[in-house]
Amino acid sequence: MRVYKPEWQCTFSVNEGAEETTGWRERLAWLIRHMADKLDGNGRTIKIEYEVTPAVSREDVDTCLGKGFAVTQSLLTQLAHQAACENVMREAKAELFEENVQR
């Protein structure tokens, strides 16, 4: 009886800037990305690199990335909600947030 063993590999990285060891082309590309971020005023440029073996389709990768960003948006929305609640509580009950309160 033959035993089949599936093998796969996936690497995934997200970069927000050029590393010190990168060449001049990548550093120039990041400089342009940072200038574009400043012109846009709001946002953040990231570079996503991945390698999947065996290969998967570009459409599948795009679907996975889309779902990941949807989760990110949900988490950011939760954080904003928590921060808003904390701000209200700090205003309504400031004494609860005072440090070095002697009781």
C-alpha cells in the first residue's frame, strides 16, 4: 500500500518600508510610495509578498487578502468603539481614571 503525503509551503510578509539591505530601485520605490502617502494625506502603503507552493490562483490570493482586510476593518471598528466608550467614561467619571488616588 502506498502512502501519500501532501506537501505545501506558504510564506507571507508585509513591509512598510525598504530594509537597509535593499537596492536603490526598491528604496526609490518606497520613497515614491511615502510621497504618495503624504499627498493623499490619509492612508498607509504596504507591500505584500507571498510565495505559495503548490501555486494557487491570483483570484484565490485576492479573495484571501480581501477577507483579511475585512477582518482588519472589523477589528479597527471594535477598537474605535472601545476608545469612544472610554472617552465617554473619562468625561462622565473622570475620578475613575485618576492615578495615585488615595482611598
